[in-house]
Amino acid sequence: MFKWLDPYAKSETLYHFCGKLLPYLMVSALALLLLGNIWGLAFTPADYQQGDSYRIIHIHVPSAIMSMGAYAAMASAAFVALVWQIKVAHWAVLAIAPIGAVYTVIALVTGMAWGKPMWGAWWVWDARLTSELILLFLYLGVIALNGAFSDRQVGAKVSSLLALIGVINLPIIHFSVEWWNTLHQGASITKFAKPSIDPSMLWPLLISILAFAVLLLALTCLRLRTAILMNEQHRPWVRKLVGG
Amino acid sequence: MVSMVFLQRELRLLARQKADWLNPILFFIIVLSLFPLGIGPEPNMLRIIAPGVIWIAALLSVLLAAERLFKDDYRNGVIEQLVAGRHSLLAFVLAKTFANWLSTGLPLLLLSPVVALLLGLEQAALGAMALTLLLGTPLLSLLSVLGSALTMAADKGGILLALLILPLYIPLLIFASSAIEAASIGLGYQGQLAILLAMLLLALALVPMAVTSALRINVS
């Protein structure tokens, strides 16, 4: 596997690889997003209890799942970067962090909009809401820590280390609704049993989740390409590429 | 053995720079005395907010001490020598953490009866507060050593350190204040204490490793 992966640690190869993937990822993310959201928002039956307001699930759940998925991806990149000392992996950490932060904000905002009609409050200090908020702080911490060093390489390494430390929060978020009996409902699909959601609502939801995942990949590719160009601007291949 | 040498060094440094550990303690007391002034001296009200207030004041005062933990050692090259030398960096980190606890955590623990008096806590809640401080302050020291090691070489340390470690303090704050709250209404609080102990042991196992690698990164 390492023989196969090794060339991609080289920034030039990775740049062109991402460039090749990018159009496919972008188009499929857009298509899946349109399909999943239009199907979910317009064509699924209304919930017997929550009426139409439950439809925000098609944005809330994908962004919440992927805010954690992005963190897991970022932490894996950080692990690779620190253990094998691979530069592009550090840039990948910094490429993912703002995307994950935005996903977290989307999850929090849509959750608030959903909470208002259902629980009667924009915000409750519930275990899952609090730990999702901590996740946002962790993302912001990684971004801020990277910007605080005059030596960019040290900044990249230290923020990778912080990303790795923050992994401890992921299981806490996921299991918070089981450990503490709180207002937020338990998992409907991410469990090892028959999903407790009707298939007619499940399919568009799964498509939306996939769409958010592919969008995450696409944006990461985009940001990683930019990061590679910024960091390698004095290399001959970059100079030739931009024609300078 | 090496740990003892490092510990002696840390304690000697603390003895010479008294402001480093006296100021956070004064800060703790001042923050605590601000709450009754701001909210009003109603005893029932104070009793309700006391658990949270005590722990928030503790977090902030520990944070105040955390910023300078590694700064001087980094500036005058001690860290670099330690990383380059053959001595164990782990012993240094453990000594640092223990000295930090002795200078910030332990005084808070000793002050807790006075604090209970100020905020009108009852006997049962006082016991709970002392126990949570006993289990929680070493965890605070571990986390502040971690935050300090991460931001050691950063240009803008202060506020960044708060942004990094306050989120990590949150679980501790939740369980510690819920233990004191449970005790003050006469419920058992062994569960919260067990969770605090579990968090402390987990941090004790993992944080020193993270700190040594942060030190290595910062001088590489």
C-alpha cells in the first residue's frame, strides 16, 4: 500500500492528482446535493408528529455527521503528518479545518432553527449541543494556532498536534445522547440495527449525507491545491505552471 | 532521580519568582469576591451559584499561571538543551506539571474552606468541593502544561492559550460543579467523582507524551 501511496506525498504529483479529481468531485457533489435536498425537502411525506418542520433534517444531519467526519479526516491527516513527517499532510490538516468549522456552524444553526419549534428554545445546554460547540472551538483553535507562529513549519506541526489531541471529543459527541439522557434525540441511522426512520425519508437523507461527504472531499482538494501552490511558490515546477 | 533534580529546580525558580504563583491565587480570591458584589449578597442566591463560580474562578486563575510556564525556559534555551541532551524530557515535563500543581492547585485546595465561608456553602458541599478540587486541579495542571507547550513559541501567546485550553476544561467544569451541586442538595456524588478520576488518569497517561512531542516540535 505504501508503494502505491508514496508518490502522492510529493506535492507536484498530489497537485495534479487533485486537479484531475476535482471536476468529477464537484459535479457529483452538486448533483447529489440537488437530488438529495430537493427530494428530501419537497417530495418526502410529512412527519406524523413534527409536520413539515422535520425537513431541516436533510441539512442538519448531513452537516452534523460530516462535521465529525471532517474532524476524523483532519486528525488522520495530522497523524500521518506527525508520524511520517509528510509535509502535504500538514497542509491537508489546514485545508480541512475551515471546511469542518463551517459544517459545524451549519449544524449548530440548523439545529437551533429546528430546536425553536420543537423544544421551544433556540438553545438548550444539552450534552450534544455543548460538545458540538466544543468541536467548533477546537476547529477555531487549530486555525488560530497555525496563524500564531512566525515560523510556518512549526505552526503547521503544532496545529496538527492539537488536531490529534482534540480527537478525544469525537466519541464524546457521538455517545453524548446515550450517556446523558438529554433533550436531543438518539441516533436514527448511525447504529447497528434497523434504522428507526421510514425508508421514504431515509433514502434522501443518505443521499444528502453522501453529498456533504463528496463536497467535503471536493473542497479539500481545491484548498489543498491552493495550499501546495502557496507553500511551494519558489519551486521550479510551480513557476513553470503559473508562467512566472 | 532526574525528576527530583528537575523538581528542585522548578521549586527554586518558584521561590524566587513569587509573583508567578501568588498572583493567580490573589486573582482567584478577587474574582470570587466580585460575584457577591455583582449579583447581590443574598445567601440563597450565593449558595446556588457557588459551585459554578468557584470552578470558573479556579479555571481562570490556573489559566493565568499557565501562560508563563515554558516561556522563560524556551527563551533562554533550556528546552533546546533538554531536547538535544540525553536526559529524559518526560521527567522534565512531569516535574513541571507537579510543580505547577503545587504552586496553583494546592493553594486553591487549601483556600477552599475560606471560600466556602465567603459563599455560605454548607458542610456537605464543602467536602464535595474539596474532593473535586483534589481530583480536578491536577487535571487542570496537566492541561495547562499542554496548552503552554503548544503555544510556547507562538508570537501572540495569551489569548490564544485561553482559546486552546478552555474548551478542554469544559468537561471538568461540568462534572465538578455538578458534584458540588449534588452534595449541596444532599444527593450522592460518587459518580461525578469517578468520572473526574477517570479523566485525570486518562490525561495522566496521554498528556505528558503530547507535551514532550510539542516541546520537540517547537525547538526543531
